[in-house]
Amino acid sequence: MEESLQKLDAFFNPKTVAVIGATKKPGKAGCVIFENLATNKKEGVYTGELYPVNPSEESLLGFKCFKTLSEVPADQVDLIVIIVPSKAVAGVMEEAVAKKVKAAVIITAGFKEVGNKELEDQVIAIAQKGGIRILGPNCLGIFYRKSGIDTLFLPEMKTLSTGQKFIATPRPLSGSIAMITQSGAFGSAALDYLTGRGMGVSKFVSFGNKSDVSESDILNYLIQDDETTVILVYLEDVKNGRDFIDIAKKVTLKKPVVVIKSGRSSAGALAAASHTGAIAGSDKVYDAAFEQCGVIRARSMDEFFDYGKALALQPPATGKNMGVLTDAGGPGVMTVDELETQGLTADRFEKETDEKFDQLKKEGKILEIAATHNPVDLTGSVVDDQFIISADIMFNDSNTHGIILLGLHHMPGLQEKYIAGTVAVASKYDKPIVAVDIGETDLAIYTRSHFDRLGVPSFGSPEAAARAMRALVWYGEYLKKNGALETYIANFKKTVTTKP
């Protein structure tokens, strides 16, 4: 690994960590962060050395406390986490240079985002003198479950005044989605959402003011990360447009990148400037840049996460014509409407496919009254096997590039057998499938989560499914245009088959 990437790797896999500003005071960021790391160290998840630094403490959670970074006994410290007042950060960085620190996460706020650019520039100048990479300031930093690095100062559990305890900022399980964000608050909300939807995270990065390490640096790191297959990015601005485009072009040929870019309106741009010191730019310029380098832009949080989910679980589509398979006529029509809105089609099947469905009717395997020309409506009298055999026929249709399956659980003859059955059928093809079940009661939630666990992204509405399929089509078109589609699908299938 080249030196620049080695220093970035120190954020995720450090052998030594020092927490500057660690404290035992409840509710303080330094308390939460050090407790995160100390717990992971005691449980054997983090296997390196851990040093709390606080001149007012003798020990913290059984770890000897040091008055300054200079007193830490390690010859070299890979990573420091800084949680001291902004005016003290420059002094800490001077010590870090002498200690040959590789990387620093500056949690502390009070820099460029509040107009204190001079202080931020001073800190960066010191870091550059020692070749130290900085994440932040004004950030949450890193969460990487596998190595035990957790610099999120937001507690996982919160106790209300009533005495009830709730999960507040969950730490998701390991997965294949990397989340990088300019906003710590959006990042914590994303962790909550991803955990609630059962979507695992490979690496989480919050870079705040991005005074040094930027979205381009992290993208360049993640292109070589075997644990990451999809990258979700929240941005308020892009630090260096040319670098971003050059790096994103390389990344998107191997891994899809989904961006939600805020500050689109003039008022939003002003808000971004006061939040992380972001510099406003023309939204049309961002649109053009993202399209040029293969980045998929989401316009809402729902799109952002739905795109990520679909791209993480299913291969890209090789065309834009979709088959719709349902047991409910109305939602099937709604799906076709939304497909057209998204620039996709639901054209009739080939003659051979129609003949196969006609034969099923003659054999009594599906009802005579079933509509089978696309959308395929198996009616409210559907049973599990009808979904399975219909999906197989539709996947075999050469003009069908993917399937949206609406198996509404309300139908009396439908059990859960069709879920595993249709997933098994889909696994034989290089075409994507997404599922829909409408409702928010127990069986709807169970049905969707069952599909998700088996690798088929599921959604609560036809519109969400159609939008997710649009992302798979768009990414397929981009890869095909750049001669990378077949290679990507081959690698995707290998990755999926080796997932636990």
C-alpha cells in the first residue's frame, strides 16, 4: 500500500490510539468516545494500544491517563482523537508532529464553520509539517466495527427522564455499504436508518469541515477496500472538483457511488456555509459533473437509501424494460406508471413468453383470468408456486431486463414459500429483481425483511421499487457505455455468492 493510503488506513486500522481530552464526566464527548474505544479494547475487538490523555485524571476505565500526548510511552502513535477546546488544538498538533502521528480526528468545532478560518489554517499548516492527515475539524470521525474504531461522540443508548432506555445512535453490523458524510448529524441519522433496515456498513466516515481529508481521498481509499461494494456520500460542496471527477471516474467503474448533495437552493447554500463552511456552487454544474463521472445523484433521503440498498444487493440491469409480477392489479398499474415516470418501460413480452403463460393456463397452473402480457397479475387467488413459475418464465424473456415483484401478503392463499422460491429462481439469472409488499403491520415487515435477508431489496411502495430499479438501469447504462458492464456483473456474482 502506498504511503498516502497507509496514512488513511491509520484512521481505520491503527495499532496505537491516543484520545486527547478523554474524560470521565458523563455526557461529555470525551467520555463517550473513550468509553467506545475502551469497551472495544476490553472485548478484544480493538487489539492495539489505547492511551487516554487528560492532565486532570490519573486513570480512566482502568487505563493509565497521561497529562500530555508527549508523555504517551509509544514511540509512534498512529491515530489521535482530539476533543479539546479549539484554541488548544494547535498545541496538541505540535506535540503530534514530534510524536510522529500518522492521522488525527479533530472532533472539536469552532473553526472555519464559525468564521475562524485562520485557526483552522494554522492547525493544517502544523499537520502538513509533520505529514499528518486530518479528518475534520467539526466531525464525528470514524466508525469501523471490524477494527473497533468508534469516535462517534453520540451515545448508543439514551435514558429518558421516565427512566426508559432506548437505542439512540445504533452502531450497525458489518456490511458492504460505506457511508461518508460532510454532516455528522446526517451521518448519525443514516446509521440509525441503515440499522433499522438491516443494512450493514463497511466503513463510516464523517469529515466535517474537511480541512485536509476530503471525499476524494476517501473514495480513493475505498476503491481498494474489498469490504465495500457501494458508497453513499452526503455532500454540501466538493473540495476540489477536478480531483473528485478524476477519482470518481475510476471508482464508479468498479463500485457504484450514490450522492445526495444539499445546498441546492440559495437559502440551502447559505445554511451549508454556516454549517461546515461549504462554498456554494451552481447546482447545474454539480449535476453535469456527477453525470460525467458516473455518480448517481439522489434528490431525497428515500432515494438515497433505496438506491444504495438496490445497488448493494442486485446486479445492474442491461436494459430498461421491466417485467411487473403481482397479485394486485391496482399496485401493478401504479408500478407501470412510475416506471414510465422514471424513463423505464414495461412493454409486452415476446410471443414465446406469451405462449408459455397460455400453456400454464391450459394446465391449470395459473388461473385463466390471470393477466399475463405484462404486467402479470396472478389475481387475489394466487398461491406461492404461481409466483415462482411466473418469475422463471419472465426472466427467460430476452426483452425483460429485470422484475419488480409485488407479492402483497394479504391474499389468503399466499404463504412465505414464494419468497425463497423466487429468490432461488432469480439467482440463476444476471438480471435484477426488487420486491414490494405494502403495509406496516407485522406480516408486511416480516415479508420485506425476509426478502432483504435473502439478497432481494424490498420496498413498501411501488414507487420506491421503480425508483430503485431506475438506479440499477442507470448504473448498467453507465457501465455498458464504458465497456465495464460484463466485468462488473461477473465480479458482483462472485461477491454475492461468497457473502455469509
